[in-house]
Amino acid sequence: MNNAEHLYKVLLDNHEDFFLAISDSGLVLELNHNVESICMISRLETIGKNFFDICSKNKIYLSFGLDDIKKISEKKSESIDVSIKTDTSTTFLRFKVIKILGDNQTYYVVIGKDITELLSYKKASIKSQMYLQTIIENLPEYVYWKDVNFVYQGCNKLVSEYLNLKSPKDIIGKTDNDFGWSPDRVSFLRESDESIILSGKKNTTEDIIPLNNTPRIMLSTKAPLYDNLGKIMGIIGVSVDITEQKNMEEDLKKAKEAAEMASSYKTQFIANMSHDIRTPLSGVFGYGEELEKKIENPNLRNIAHKMVRSSHALLNMLNAMLDAVSSENMGVEDIREEPFDLPYLVQTIIDLEQCSVDLKKIELLTYIDKKAPPILLGDHEKIYHILLNLVGNAIKFTKEGHIDINIKLLEKNNNAVQVLFEVTDTGIGISRENLGKIFDLFYKVTPSHKGLDKGYGIGLHIVKNYTELLGGAIKVDSEPSKGSKFSFSLSFKIPDKDAIPKNITQISLTESDDKQLIINSAQTIKVADPMVKVEVGLNAPNILIIEDDDDLRNIAENMVSAIHCNSIAATDGETGLELAKSQAFDLVLTDIGLPGMSGIDLAKLLRQYEKDNNKNPVPIVAVTGHGQTVQKECLEAGINHIIIKPMKLQTLTELCTKFALFGEKPQSSLLFDQPDLQHVTQEHGVLGPDLPNTEAELFEINNLPIFDMENAQKILGDNAVLLMKTLKNSINITTPKELPRIKKAHEYNDWIKVADIVHKLKGTYLSLSLTRLGVACQYLERYHQAGHTALLEKLYQQFIKVLEMTVQQLKPWIE
Ligand code: ADP
């Protein structure tokens, strides 16, 4: 091989293109390395041979023949795309053919460019383009695009269908003017398109278009389309048919309004009904009471009493409902921020609940974070209500274990704190499915008809409303049989150092601290059959009881029954006298301060009657709250014995022996005995009978127990049922009935009446060992009786406060 030949060979082999020179008859004159590798042939074996024959022999499939080569050689600038397929690969080539006319023969030089990769890329891009087009075409939203002159350049199928075009392509070249839309709509669309082109920002509009003759609401978002250089080349728009959503929104809005309306009607209804029921119910209650007073027959009276009690329970429920309704309608204007003493507030709750806790033999533990400032600024009344409800529930639903009130400081800065309140119990717990419902109005896990717990399902609803009103949120964690934890956190401002906490000045009467609220409350009352009455034989002694106060009469009747005697009761002196004249009694037990004929007058008239009719004098025992002041009068009237209220069962038993009711020999004469003075009855003090020596002492009653249970049981002869029954009657019926009368009398400055009512109440309160309240009554009444006036108002206020506190403390316990 000479140099030229060598050079020629190197050139050929390094030529990236397919290089083949063939003769007019297809004989190979030259080929390069690329031809060898694509067609899997060898140069040496091929030269001089027919290219097409060799290929066919080697099973190389060519998409072209000699004719094609010749044909293309005629068109100099044209090329032809061919393929060469072997067993293992297919190569695509773009051929250019040069026809060379030699001296004695014509030959063809075929130069092929490998376009396999190019084609496959093109194919892929065509595929993805088609894919994209299919996506756009089938998009479930309306998609369209325009150029900068607002001429449509394309759209998807949904748009072409809407516009009644045969295919999406038909939109090309059209503008918004071409679809018969109203000029207003066209100019609206134009404006929005222009603003997109000008600002380069997308915009979203809502408009109504007719579709199949029905108006549809369209939400259209249009955005600028950018070219490769970042220049705006048009607009792309997507419109969504939001008619259904809009209708749904509208329906929802209407449903919400209707629900709100229904809820407000419901609230209104409950409020109205509570009011409207309250009026006739008060009538039932009032008339029932009248009836109860007038009925002589003890059985019928008992029925009337139950009726009164039931109507009272209903009234209570209505009041609770009104509370719930009012808590729902509260707004920020109902928040009363005042400085208050947080530990004191908690202590008030403990004092109130201690009795119930002791009775249930569970523990009430409190932890108040020392870091929390004690005096805070907030609506302490609502906080008190919330905590009282939670603690009350915790006690109600816990049989054993303990209740914890935890108060923790979460955050503190110069003038504000965040405090966490937690009330935890080891009670019955609440199941997961009920946790979300317990704050609903009237929801109770155990429905009322199962009678397991009393309550109206109102408390937690109020708790929720109040905590939310105060800016908190009530949370509950609970596990059945393990217990529950209710918690909420509230923010408070810290008041000035010299701010006077309101809860202290409102409740405390004197400086002394209030520790001994309820004596011996840990003792469990054994409640047997609620209406236990001792069986009394026909020949048992008969005792006439004359007492106008329902509670005292009830106590007396029960005591008489307890000592195995029969009793007949009268509520006034006149009836008592008639009974005493017409029936034989072994003992007459009469109150002195009766309305109308007094006990003393009754005694006088009875003694006269006995004398006139030659009858044996019946022993008359007078019960009085007036202590020694009436002794002489009683003696003169023929009364045999005076008992200072409260009468004790023990005293009654002694009287039986004294007056030989069961036939024994009388212990002493039937003459007047020294009265049995009660421990709270004072000797004649400087201020007057049954009053302390100094004015200051009049207000030092906070060391007296609110309820001395041990003493109460002693008075009633361990009759827990009677105690409970009378306590309930006094707290739930007598007291709420008398309080408005006292208040009215006080309003009119009618101190005589105030003292009169208070005197009557004193008897019951002392009989029940509501000692502090009894003494508050006693001081008010006696102070007035002694002719003093200076401290009357203060004593009245003391009485009201002690009364409120006593009721508050006993209420949850007796319910
Ligand atoms: P109620 O006056 O009936 O107690 P609430 O609204 O205070 O009404 O409570 C609703 C219900 O939540 C209760 O009836 C009771 O089933 C349940 N519940 C509330 N507190 C507790 C608790 N500490 N442990 C268990 N259950 C509770």
C-alpha cells in the first residue's frame, strides 16, 4: 500500500459516516469501517462483489435497493432515510448519494449519517407530546390558550364541545368575538386578558355562562404563558365549573343558619318554658304547702309533703336549666374581673365539700403552686362555679380513693400569669365514646331513668361555657374504672399590691378563721328505710303535739313514734284545744309561740275546761325558744314542764317516765320543773337575755360549727333518717320559703316581723344542730327583743350570710 492509499484508508476508516461506493451494477468499489460494523460484513470479502447479494446472504435486511440509490443520486440536495436491520440491531441512516461518472463506468458514492438516536429521541418526544396533548384534551376542566393578540391557539376537548366545535383544533384563529357571546362578556374577558398581559400576573374571576341552557358558575384562572426567553407569548386559562360547590355552599349556609335559628329557638324555648313552668309550679308548691299545713291526718299530710317536695325538686331543675341557658348566652360583657384570693376560693370549695368527702370516706387533696401569686384579677364567681361543679362531680362519681385539686403556675411575667387547674378523681371514669358528649347540654352517661345519679346533665355544659368565656378550654382525660382528670388553664392579670380581694370581704364576717365548719361529719349516717316509723300498739300512750313549724312538728311526731307512743298533731292552738277537749291524751306537747292562741292561753283554757268538766288534768309540756323569761307565766297557766328548744329524744323519754306514760309510778310531782337549758342559750348577759356580754361577741360566732352532726343525732336519738329528712325539709323547703318573707320585712324595716320569723327558724335550726345559724338567729332576735337597734342591721346581715353559707354547705350533701 503506497502512502496515498494508506492515507485514503485512514480517512475512510475514521469517517464517522457510512461510506459505500458501488458500481452501476451494485458491485462494491469501496466501503469504510462503519459499513463493515453496521452490515456485519468484511471489506476484503465484499469488495468487487454485489453489495445487495452479500447483504441478503448474510440476512441483512435493507430498506433500500440499488434503484433507490440511483434515484436519489439524481436529486442532489435530497436525502433518503433508510434502515439496515441485522439480527441484533436496527440502524437508521440518512443517505446522500453522489453519482460519479467515470471514464468507462458510472458509480455511486453513498454517504450515510446515523440517525438512529435522533429518530428514537424524536419518537420519544412525539410520544410525550401526544401524551401531553391527550392529557390536556381530556382534562376534566376547561383549558384553553391564546396568543398575545387574544387569538385562541388551542383548547381541550371540553372547551371545543362547549363551543360546539368539531375538534379542539378548530378553535385556532378564533377570538372571543366568534362565539356569539354578549358584548359585555366579551369585553369582560378582554379586560381580564389585557390585565394579565400587562401585569404578567395571573388572575381569577368568577362568571356565569349558559351550558345546555342552564347557567353554570365558572371559576376561571388565567395566567401568562412564557416562551423560552421568558417573554410573554400568550395566556393560558383553566375554568372550573363550581356550580355544584356553590349550590352546596349555599345549602350549607342555609342549613347553618337554620341550625343556629333552631338552636336559638331551642334556647328561647327552654328559657320561656322554664319561666312559664316556674309560675304554675310555684303555685303547686305554694298551695301544696298550704294544704300540708291544713291537713290534720298525718298520712294525707305526708302525701302533701311529698307533693311539695317533688314540686321543689322540679323548681330546682328549672333553675339549673335557666342557669345553663344563661351561660350559653353570655358574652364578654358578662365577665366581671375583680381581685380575688385564689387559695381562699379553693378553701371555700373544700369547706363546702368536706362533709360529702368525709361521708364517702374518700380524701380531698389540694395542691396550690406556691409560685402562683395568691391574689389575682379575674371573674372569681365563674371560676368558683367551674371548680365547684368539677369537684362536685368528682365526689359524686368516686366511691373510693381520692380527689385532687391541683393548681399549677404555667407562666408568669410582670403583670400576668397563666394558671393550670386540674381536678382529678379515682372514680368510675368515662368511656372514650362518651368523652366527647359529656359537655353537651342534658347529656348524662347514665340516663336519669336508671336512677343511679342525680343531676340534670347541665353542670359540665356550664363549665364548658364559662371556661371558654374566660378564654380557656376544658379538657378531660379519663379511663373507665380508673378515674378522670378535668383540666383547663386561664390567664389572669396580677392586681396592684394593695388590691382588696373581693371574695374575702364578701364572705368573711369576722377576722376569725373558719375552721370548724362541720363537727363530726366523718361519721357516716346510717340511712335505713327512708320512712321508718316505729310500730306503735293501739294501747300505747297518746300524745297531742301542737306545733306550727313543719319541721319541728315533724321531728316531734317522729320522736313520739320512736318512744312507742301515738301522736296526733295540730298546727295551731285552737285546733289543739279542741282536740284536747274531745280526745283523751296522756300528754300535751305544745309550742308556746303559736300563731293565734298561744301555748300559754291554750294551757289556761284547757285547765279551765278540765276543772269545769271534772276531768283529770293532762300533763302539759311547753316547748319554747324563749328560755327562762316565760317560766312564771307558764307556771301560772298550769303548764307542768318547759323544754327549751330544741327538744331532745332523751328529754322526751325522761318525760315519759316523769309522767308515768307507761303506767310506772311518776318520778316527781306534775308540778313545774326547772327548764332544761340548751348549751347555746346564754345566761342573762349584759346586753340582754340569751345575748353575750359585749357587742363584739355578737359577731364572734365563726368558731361555732355550721352543722354539729354528733349533737344532731343525739337530739334525734340517732335517727339518721329523721335527721336527713328534717335537714332536707329545712334547707330545701322551709328556709327558701321564709327567706323572701324575712327579706321583705327587712326591706320595710319591720324588725318585729324579722325577729318573729327568725325566732321560729331558730327552733328548727337548733334542733338540727345547725348551730352557727341557730345562734345567728338567736342574737338577731334577742338583740331586737332587748330593745337595741344600733347593731340590728349588722346582725341581720350576719344572719343572711350564715344562712347562705349553711345552705350552700349542706345542699350538695343532702341532695
Ligand atoms: P350531672 O349534673 O348529671 O352530673 P354534668 O354535666 O355535671 O351533669 O355531667 C354530665 C355527665 O358526665 C354526668 O352525668 C356523668 O355521667 C359524667 N361525669 C361528669 N363528671 C364525671 C366524673 N368526674 N367521673 C365520671 N363521670 C363524670
